[in-house]
Amino acid sequence: MRVDRVEALVIGGGVTGTGIARDLAMRGFDTMLVEAGDFSAGATGANHGMLHSGARYAVNDPISARECAGESAVLRRIARYCIEDTGGLFIATRQDDPTYLDRFLPACASAGVTAREIGVKEARELEPNLAQDIQAAVEVPDASIDPFFLTLGNVSSARRHGAVVFNHCPLQTLRRKNGAFEAIVGLGEERRTIRSEIIINAGGAWADQITSMVGAHIPLCVDKGSMVVLNGRLVNRLVNRLRPPSDGDILVPHRTGTILGTTSSPGVPKDIRATANEVRYLLNEAMVIVPTIVESRAVRAYAGVRPLLGTGSSGREASRAFQVIDHAADDIDGMISVVGGKLTTFRLMAEKAADLASIKLGRKGSCRTAVEEIVPYDSEASSDLTEEAARLRHGGAWKDVLSERSEPAWAGQGCGCEAVSRTEMAYFAASPDVRDIGDLMRRTRAGMGYCQASLCAVAMISTLGQGVGELQAYYGERWKGTEPVLFGEQLRQEAFKAHLLKVYGIDPSREAGQ
Ligand SMILES: Cc1cc2nc3c(=O)[nH]c(=O)nc-3n(C[C@H](O)[C@H](O)[C@H](O)COP(=O)(O)OP(=O)(O)OC[C@H]3O[C@@H](n4cnc5c(N)ncnc54)[C@H](O)[C@@H]3O)c2cc1C
């Protein structure tokens, strides 16, 4: 069996793990990262995509609020390509405690969050879809961020600085041997041994499963949150309820849709999915702020799991602050776990973890992640993208790296809902990281729009050179998010899709194993 030797092995390719790999590689450490699924397979690919200003946590969780305030400013500098600076509003309705505002404004000020109360009339001018009877409005610098492209940017950056990064490469066993660690990972059919001086566990909700391989334990509770995607943008800014964080109180304008979130209930990091009841609940709650939701089309629902440090507090009360755990205290020197936190604070989490790793590796490397911009993709390789596709999905950063090479003659539209060209599909399909349609979707957004891949999955499968079996597997997996929204226009859409796919013998409602 092939044996690789590295200084640091990072487990988990969410935003935290890829951020750590980027940081360590930039400090000059010989770094490898392994991710069991695709990058963003965990909570990173299943959240609201909200770049928190910190306002949401200002009253109840000031540490997290301050971290978000600082880090959202940093991310606006280093990851501008995947951030849409929408701004945010906190809105009080008749149902909300009017005295909350008196605590909210000073709490924002002390957490370093710029919050400005505006008139109700001004708020309705900014957001014409808001309810007529809103009682108060506060403007804050929240923004929308694309977690998939952020994480892929970390991967590119880590690789550019020398890290070896694998997706679809689960850690299978881990043990200590002669003062170092020996990890067995699966890379396709191959099994590889990796000897590493230190292990950094960024396994999110699975972090305790990873530490338990070497006999340590992290007291985590896992909390499930569900979200609904509506077609089109119903709000221009992020809209939050002006009340303590609770269920169904966020609307995020995100790319071609609006994300409604979220719920909080005890969960397990396995077969995570939203339910039809949760969808109904979220729609009803959001209608209090934006009544026009009643006319909108729910295209998909999904759920993610938060690993909350088990303080005994339930999901909403538990802090969103993070912890870097040195398992030397468990007699496993060289193992570090990073848990909790937010997507917004991932860079800071990575910095603190890499600081501890540097001490353990006996070399001081200084952190440059807050100043060096993330350039999402390799400029040479990206040259086949059309400028239009680049601008739509990847922002100014893509424009900067487009070369004068022209689009191939066969290029055309690949996904109509999300305006993904065949050229863009072909570019990503050629990447060794892309194994299936799901991987291609996460890199292009093809299939994420309102028709939910009724047509473009066929284009994707032909671009990948795969067959009907892979197509069935893709639709079966997507069904988890389709089933809870089978009403209204989306029910008609799904019936149409099922009819179209009959010609291939595909049943989009058949999940794997059925
Ligand atoms: C419902 C919900 C909404 C949220 N909304 C927001 C928001 O709007 N804004 C915000 O800032 N934050 C938000 N968050 C928090 C944010 O999503 C998380 O803080 C962040 O994504 C955590 O990233 P991570 O990399 O630590 O974990 P994850 O993304 O969960 O990554 C862990 C990775 O480890 C991998 N893994 C597990 N076991 C193994 C193994 N044996 N071998 C290899 N890999 C393994 C998993 O496949 C996974 O990809 C939300 C969270 C939830 C649940």
C-alpha cells in the first residue's frame, strides 16, 4: 500500500477544513486534506449562505457577534468574488416584543456591528414586499455569500500553496504509531496510508466519530436546521425578525432565489432531510414579514446539522462561538479538533487551529489568510469560460482571470434556469475532483434553479460521459429535497419532469436502495 508522509493531515473538506489547509499551506507546512464526500458535503453546503454582520447574535451571544462582525469585514476583502453585498434589515412585527429594540441597538454597538434604526416608511420603500403593519426596522451590514464557491476557493488557494487536497476520500481508520499518526484513507478503489505528525479534525457534526478512532471524545450535540428555497428574489436585502433568534425568522436573497430559514431540533448526522411539516411552518412564519410569499413557488427544501458543544443548552440557546480543542489533555498529543462557529467565522477558526498546529510542529509560521485574497480558480484553466457565465456565478474575480481564448464552437446553453453554458460544464467536468452530476452541479449551479434539473441533468451526464444509472442516482438523491415541496407549481414541474424522464426509464422519486 502506498504511504504518504505529511506534517499535517486535515480531516473534513467543509469551509473550516479547507480554510485550515489553506492557512497551513500558506505558512509553509506540508499539508494534506481528505474529505469523505465532495467539498461542502456537510453543513457548509446546507446553510442559508448568510454572511453575518453579527447583529443576529448581538443580544444573546456577544462573543459570536463580535467574531462575525470582525470576520465579515475580512471576508469582504479576501473573498469578494462570492459575496453579494445586499445589506440586511431587522424587522419587528406586531407579534414581536417592542422592547427588544432597546436591547438590540446597544448590543450591536458593543459588538462592533453598525446598526441604524430607520423609519418604517423607508424600510417599505427599500423592501416593497414587506408587510404593511411592520413596527420597526434596523439596517445592518448582513450579506449573502456562496458557501460552495467560498470552499472551492479555499481548495484552490490551498493547492496553489502546495497542499494536497482530496475529495471523495474518507478517513477509514486512524491510530497512533511511534509518536505520529497513521491514517488509512480510501481514494476510489485504492487505500492509502498517510503518516502525519499532527491531525486536525474539522469533521463538523462527525468530529466525535473521528476522535473516537483514537479513543478521545468531544461532547457534541447535533442540531438539525431546515430551509426552503423559493424561486426568485422576494427581498433585496437579508431580512431578519427583530427578536431573539428563533425558528423561521430569516429570508436570504441568494443567487436566483430566496432562502427561508430555519428550524432547530435535535438531529443525527445521517440521512438529513427537511420535512413537509417544516416547510409549511417556515412558509407560514415568513409570511408574517413578507405576505407575498403566498404567491411564490417553493422549489426545494434541505437541512443541515450544527455541531454544538454539549453544554446542556438546547439548539437555540447554545453559543455559536467556536472552540479549538487540544487533545493533549486526553493524552493524544498532536490531535486538534475545531468545532462550533459559523461559516462567517471559518477563517478565524482556521487561524486559531493553525496557530496551535504551528506550536505543535515546532515552527512558527505567521498567518496571512486575512490579507491575501482568495483567487478562486486557476487563471490558465479558467480561460474557456464565457465572460457571461463568469460574471453570473463567479463575480469580478473571474473577469480578472479570463483570457482572450475564445469559446469552442459547440458551446451553448447547458442549464437555462441558472444560465450555465455547456462550456462551463465542460470546464468543470474535466476536473479530477468531479466524479458525478452532483459534483458538477455544486461547481456550476446547473440544476439548482426552479426546474430542478428537469432538462440540464441530461446535458451534465453527457458532458461527463456517464449513463442512465448515474442519472437515476442523481435524481434519487435530489428527491430528498423535492418531496417536501410537492405542491402548487413545483408539483406540476415534478410531474412534467417524471414524464420526460420516462423515456430513459428513470423514476426521479426512486431513492438509492429502493
Ligand atoms: C441550518 C444551518 C444554517 C446555517 N446558516 C448559516 C449562515 O447562514 N451563515 C453562517 O455563517 N453559518 C451558518 N451555519 C453554520 C455553518 O454552516 C457551519 O458553521 C459551517 O458550515 C461548518 O463548516 P465545517 O467545515 O466546520 O463543517 P462541515 O461543513 O459539516 O464539514 C465537515 C466535513 O467533514 C467531512 N467528514 C466527516 N467524516 C469524515 C471522514 N471520516 N473522512 C473525511 N471527511 C469526513 C464531512 O463529509 C463534511 O464535509 C448554519 C448551519 C446550519 C446547520
